[in-house]
Amino acid sequence: MRARRSREIGDDRRIPSRALAAVAGLLLAVLLLAPAAASASVGAQVTSILSRQGLAGSGTSVGVYDLTGKQPLYGLRRDALRLPASNEKLVTAAAALVDWSAAHRFGTELYGPVTGPDAAGVLDGDVYLKGLGDPSLRTAGLGVFVAKLQSFGITKITGRVLADDGYFDALRTVPGWRPGMVLYCGPLSALTLDEGYSPGGRYVADPALWAAGKLTALLRAAGIKVVHAAARGVVPTDATRLGAESSATLTHILARMNKESDDFYAEELLKGLGASFGGSGTTAAGATVAVQNLKALGVADGFRIRDGSGLSYHDKLSAHAIVRLLEAMSRRADFATYWGSLSVAGRDGTLAGRMKGTLAAGNVHGKTGTLAAASCLSGYVTSANGHLLAFSILMNGRGLSQTRAHDAQDKVAEALAASSP
């Protein structure tokens, strides 16, 4: 009897053990299937939205990645190369942060003769205004140089103000742009004021010479006589630096570029990257630097970079490459600057009027992109359960309806905000 009792007790112990094993196996299966189920749920919603808008066809690419859960949630032709339009600025902003840092400031400098002014305040010779690619320089900023010359007691300059914009090449636009694109971007130069606009609202022909002329006028208005008219020149190697003006930090520059989708800022930054890190102040050199940074960030393919703004129809990006870039930037210490530079849905920039009254409002931080043949939206959104998601929606096609494209993009972003991956 004891033996049987012992055997029965043993059987009683084995039964719960088997049950627990079965439950554990079931739980493991559920856990393994949960990401797939969440992905399928998000994917089904995105597919449904695109289909209802008539935008699920071959011209659309979508990529969604859960940065918190570290898993892809959705992909639709994500490796296809598309016109990114101003989503290109995501690449430019990333390259600028990687190479310059968020605290970087752009400079403009003033040089003069080694001898300096005489006892009567006369500066014998020329002064040189040298640009170093500050896209944000305004006419008011030249007041720094006027005040500096006044502090030296200068009352007369026997020469002229000479403009030196040799930090960049002499091209005022980007090679390969369609003719109409110059309407969206002022003339490029290492020395430019007010993004190349004259007070009459038209672009000036020679930004550097215009800047030297404005400084001449300001000096004269302040009582410093400048004998001759402004011209172009090159700072001599033995010249003395008389003063410098600095821009706001790159953090502020990127916010202006991305929130307002400022093409001029983007192209100036790209040329600046070329001048600082690529051997020459050209668009091509800057594009090479941008490509190098993409690869360093782990984006090995899925791109063709021809400018900084996305105005070029030769630019190409895949949704996969953009999502990988967004993921890589989210791991950097300067992510707050990158994330903060993007438009906020329903609040500011190019997304100010979109997604209002939805879970995406105040949530989506994104970059829009618009060309005649492209409509794009890429960025970040926080899901209902607190996961940070990176997404990219690239829509290309002749005769593409921007209204329908925006509606589809907004609904996808709203679905992601309401999801719980």
C-alpha cells in the first residue's frame, strides 16, 4: 500500500508539471506571435487607408519601424527609390549635426590693413567682408562691423569695402536643377544677406557684392566716410581681422530649415559641408560628405544625393533608407536637436494646419516634401502605448493629387498614433 501511495503521490506531482509545461509553451507561443500580430494589425490599417485613397499603387512606398520595440511594423515597396522632395533635408540636417555639432555657429568676418587707422582715424586701404556660408545673415547683422570700426575711432576708409565669397564656388544654383527651381531658392554664395532678397523682394544678381554695398551704405550713414564704391576682392594673407559676426547655433538653423522647409538654408549648409569637410565649397563636395555620413550612420544604400534641399529631380531616397536614418539619429546624443527641428503636426511649420484634433496633433514630428511629381511625409510619432515609431511615406507619380496624398499621409500618421505595438 505504501508503494502504491507513493506512486499515486508521484503521479499527482507529474500532472501539474505537465500542465505547467503546456501553459508555459502556450505563453511562449503568444509572446512570439504578439509582435507579428501587432505588425499585422498596423499593416492592415495602413494598407486599408492607402487603398481607400487610391494610393496603394506602384508609386507609393511606406516604412514603419518601432524604435522602442526594435522591430519593423510595416513595409510597402520600402526599398524602391523615390523622389524625396524636401525629405532630402532629413539627410542634410543629419550630416550637419554629425560634422558640426548642435552648438556650431556660422561666421562672417571683416578684415583690414595691418597698419590700422592713423591718429586722425583714417584707415588707409580697403576693408574686406568675408563670408563663411552663414545662411541666416541679415542686413541688421552688419551693424556689428559698423560698431567695431567706430570703436577703433575710424572716421574714414580711403579704399572700399571688398566682398570675398571664395569659401564657396561661384555657382549661384545647383547643377541639374530644372529651370523653374531657382524661384524657390535664392542665389547661393558664401556671403549673402537676407537669403539673397533685395528690399524690393527680388533676388539680387551678385549676393556678395550686394552685401559689400550694404555695409558701405551703413558705414556712411554712421559717419564713416568710405571713399570708393563696393567691389569684389580676396582677403590678403597679411590682413588683420577687425571683427566677426556669428549666427545662431546650428540647433536654430536646422529648426528654420526643417520646420519652414527652407531650400536656401539647405543648399547653403550642403555647400558649407563641402567647404569644411569635403575639400571644396561645391554642391557636389557637400553631397559626397552627406553620403559618407549616411554610410557612417549605417544607411548603406537606398539613396542618391544631388543637392541639399530635394529640389533636384535627380535625388532619390527609399522609405527604408529614411527610416534607417531616423532610427540612427534617435540613438545619438543630439537627437533632441534633430527631433526638435521637425514640424509638429497641428502646431508649427509645414504641418501647422494638418492632423488637428487627432492623436497625431502635437505628437507627429515630421518633414514634408512636395514636388509636382512627389508628396512625402517622414518622421516620428509616439503610439498609444508609448512606443516611439519612425515612419516614411513617399508618394510619386505624374498628376499626383497633393490633397489626396496629404489626406492619406495624415490618416496613416493618425493610425500609428492610435496603435499599440
